[in-house]
Amino acid sequence: MNALPNHSQDSLRRILDAAAGEFADKGYDGARMEAIARRAGVNKALLYYHVGDKPALYQEVLDRVFADMAAGVTVATATAQEPATRLRRLITTIGGHIGRHNHFAPIMMREIAGGATRLSDDNRKAMLSIVRTLNDILHEGQARKLFRPSDALITHILIIGSMMFYSAGEPLRRQLAGELNNLNQNAETAIDQVAEQVANMILAAVSVTTDSSQGRAL
């Protein structure tokens, strides 16, 4: 992508936001550059000049989320001392990025369903960076006898999959909440609150508990 002058950074943001919306709504194959240009309020020729063709634009949309999320996880988990705190920060940071990039979940669910063939090496490296951080946290907790043995990749899929499904499934979520209103189901729960609930459940699953009557770890 050609570098934009400082005064055009707002145009770039609008282009990427418009592209994310179009890819989320229509999928990669259904998205049209003309529609993206209209949503962004820019000339189609200008879009091609600054960003490139559709594959390049799709990659820019993915790159900004993956890079942002991986960097955020690294920063959030670097200063905490306790494995449980680091794990909670990892989960809530992922949730925060899914919330801020609200088109990311439907784009990624379409991408995964299609075999993830359009993910770049950089995207995969960003994902691996997060999984490795999670693996380090789990291993530290196990070494300190705070966590039971857990597979990092499976745990990662449980974490990010649950929050992406929640984010992308708003129409279904509203329908289900309406049917379950007698169970106090709230379709409007913010993603940061969802992330806290996911963190609570993951921590409960991996943490070693003690049977006080027997004095042994369970």
C-alpha cells in the first residue's frame, strides 16, 4: 500500500473501516470495490491508488487487527506476575480488540469456514504469537502447581472462538435471548463483560483446586 500523507490518514481509516464492513456483510467474493468506495466516500480510482486491488485491501483489513491484537496481548501480559492475572489479561485483551474491530469476527468466521486460505504469513505469525504467550502462561501455572495440564491451542480456540461467535452472532443472540427471557438472558451484554465471563470459566477450568477434606489437589 502506498503511504498516505498525514492529512489523508482519516481517508485511510475510512477506507479500511468501509472495507471491513463490506467484507463482513458480503464475504470476500461478494464484496465489490465500488461498494467499498461508496461506503468510504472516496473515488474508486483513489482507493486503488492508495490501497491497491481487492486482495491487497482485504489483507490490510486483516493485518491491522492481527497486528494490533498480538501487540496488545504482549503488552497486557508482560507486567503481571501471577499466571492467573496474565491469563485473565490475555483473554480480556482479545475481547477488547474483537469489540473495537467489530467486523473482525464475521470476517474471520467466513475465512475459517473457507479454509483460511487468504490468511497471510504475517497473520499466522500474529496468531502464533498469541498462542505462544498463552502456552507460556499455562506452563508457568503448571510449574507452580497452580494450573492443571492444558493444551494451549485448544484453550486458545475456546477463548477466541466463544467471543467471536458471540460478536458475530448478534441476530441469533437476540432471537435466543427473546425466547429465554424468563431465564434473564441479556442479548446486549457488552463484549468486555463477555470476556470477563470467559476468563472466569477458563480460569475455573485450568486452575488446580484443593479438596480441603483430603488435603489433595483436584
